[in-house]
Amino acid sequence: QVQLVESGGGLVQPGGSLRLSCAASGFTLDYYAIGWFRQAPGKEREGVACISSSDRTSYKDSVKGRFTIHRDNAKNTVYLQMDSLKPEDTAVYYCAALQDGVCAPEPYEYWGQGTQVTVSS
């Protein structure tokens, strides 16, 4: 069964850090672009970061310098390291895979179920 499973979310204070994991099963991530998205209550889903099949990365402007995306092909897992977290980063975070291998807004073939990130004092 093809699956993406996110983990690593939780409650953190402003200025803190979290590392999210996106583990793939049923397919290999090596040749896919992997994007991280987030959706806060009452807001539209937005792209946060992406890593291409050649490890080129892109980020939403508001997270540049704070978030880092990278992959570990041996573990078939992509990570999102989030530092200097702000309350406005609070959202459900999703990872998604794009077979084309190049980061783009759409379309992504596979989606995870999401992991909650809450940044609050």
C-alpha cells in the first residue's frame, strides 16, 4: 500500500524547534519531489517547503532562514527542521509526493494524513 506518514508534531513554545518526518512506504522517494504544506483553522492550505529529486530546495518566504527541508534516501524519509517557531506557524502539516521530481504548486500524487504543530506559550 502506498503511504506517506507524518510525525514529529506537538506543542512548542515560541522560539522553539521541531523536526517533522515524512516516511514513505510502498514507493521510493528518491525520484519524487516532496513538498511540505500546512493548513491552519479557517485558512487555505499553503506550501511551506519543497525538495526536488535532485535535492534543490524552495521555501515560502515567511519560513526562509527558519525551516530546512532535507531527505534521507536510505530511510525513505524526508524531514522538515523548524527553528525559531512563531505562533503563526501553528497548523496541521502535510507532506506530499510529486512524481515529476520538480517542485511545483500542483499536482502531488500522494498525501499524508498530517501532523499537528502548535506554537504557544
